[in-house]
Amino acid sequence: RNIPSWTLPHTAQAALDIWNTYQDSAWPFLTHILAIGLGALAIWKGIRSIEKVNKILIPALLLIVLISVIRALTLPGAWDGVAYLFRPEWSQLKDPKIWIAALTQNAFDTGAGWGLFLTYATYMKAEHGTVKNAFLTGIGNNTVSLLSGIMIFGTVFAVLRTEMGMMNPQVLEIMKTSGPASTGLTFIWMPQLFARMMFGSPLAVLFFLGLTFAGFSSLIAQLELPTRVLVDTGIKRSNAIWITVAVVYLLGIPSARNLNLLSNQDFVWSVALMLSGAFIAFAVIKEGVRKLMRDINVTENDWSVGAYWSITIRLFIPFAAFLLLFWWLFLSATVFAPGEWYNPLNPFSVMTCLVQ
């Protein structure tokens, strides 16, 4: 018997009840305070200690993901989920929402368009390899995303379709409604997988600890960005940290107390990331694409960028940004918030994006 995993919820309803209890308690508010406080301490004292811990926990997280994928694929009915995940539905390529969601998902995952790497660039040296690191970040991110998709779809189909006898539409509906902004896909269904594994409890602890540190490393970057901007305007670093922490803390309270707000935030800031990425591309064009290419290609231990990069920056990104923004405006007025595009209180209107 799998005794080490007895403490984990063995049914989807049990995991959902635990997740809902957490959402409805004061814990999200308290963990929000803790996360912001630790993030402030990290950028105040330096992030070398966080880097050392991440060098252990992040590889451990990747190893646990690989183990979890293998275990998920051995569950009865898991391959039905994998087949559904990779079965193309060509008609969906005509849906602009798919393209917008795909673009913004990658932007959220990799940090593209946030301005975070502009901040880190001030601490980088030429030998760090800008192009190589950027390429590996994208490849690594998408690889982990695919593995996570296989793991989640395999587990959900194994539990709901095989064990509970649900049909595909019912399974997909539950996946779509598993918490605001898909938060439940991780916090409800991963415990289900670990509950079916030998030594599931310690693996679950390591998985969520590694996931926490992965998110925490992103939080540090997001706190460092506005702090650095304030420092560049002449504000003392200690004061800049206090200002940043206070603003981020206050702005984060609504989503800490009501996770449904995350759906609105995903909607708003996915559009903002499109615009931000376009502005960065326009800044490169204004500075001079060829000049920047020469600056990048002088590093010996880095990969060189060629004409394809110039075409991407000067032609593809402006065209894609304009097309997707036009699509988004049309969908906001006709699908997301029909008849209420001007209402700032509608969470999916054009006006709520402009206000925020």
C-alpha cells in the first residue's frame, strides 16, 4: 500500500474542498504579506542566497516534474488525456482568442515584454551570453510547459474519465472551472497525482517548495524593476524599496482576498504585455537594429544573431502587435463585453484595460 501518500487527498472533491477552504480563509492575505516581505528582504540584502537555494530547488523541481510525468502516464486512461491534448482542431486556428492567449501565455511564462531583463541587463557582463540565455529560456520554458500539460491532462483524464466515468466535455468543463485563471489545475490536480505515487507526500512537499521558489525568483525580479527605475530617478535605494513594497502590497490585497480578480488581471495585463513588447521592439528600431546587432555579436562565447532577427524586429513584431490588438479590440466589443466596452466596472471591457 502507498502509506506515505495517505495524507494527500485521494478524490477531486477532497482536493477542491481544501483549496476552497484556503481561498475563503485569511491565509491568502497572510501569505501575501509573507511573500512581499521576503521579496523586499531579498532585494535589500542581496539575492545571492536566493540564487544558491534556487540552484538546488529548481533542478529538484524539474526532476520531480519528470518523475510525475512518468507516473501520470502509467495511470489507467492517462493516454486518452495526452491524445486529446495533442489532437489538433484546425478550426480553432481561425479563432483570434487562441492566438492572443498563446502569445500572452508565452509572454507571461518567459517574461518577454515585462522589462525585467532590461533591469537585469544592468548587472550583466558581456560574457554572460545574451542570445544564448534568451534562446535557452524560451526552449526550457516551453519544454516544461509541454511536460506539465502532459502531466495535468494525463492525471485529470485518469481520475475523471477512467475512475469516475465522465465524458470528455465534462472533463474539460471541470478543468476550465478548476479555480480562477486555472489556479486549480496545479493546486487541485497535482495532489491527486502525488496521492497515487509511492512517497507522494515528500515529493509533493518538494514539488510545491520548488514551485514556490520559482515564483519567488520572479517576484524578486518584479520588485527589483520598479526599485531600479526609482533609483535611476535619484531616489535613495532604501526609500525606493519601501515605496515599491508599499505599492505592490496594496495593489495585491484585492487578488489575495478574491482570487476571481486574477481572471480580470490576466485579461488586462495580457494586453499590456502585447503593447509593452511592441514598444520594446519600436525602441530597438529607433535605436537602430543593425547597431544593436553589432553590439550583440561582438561577444565571443555567445551566439550571433542574423538577418532573421532584423526581420522579426522590424516587420513581424509590429505587424503581429497591430493585428492582435485590432483583433482584441473587436473581440472586446463583440464577445468579451458586448455592449459594455465603455464600462470600467466590467472586468472584460476595453475601458477596464484603459483605466488600469
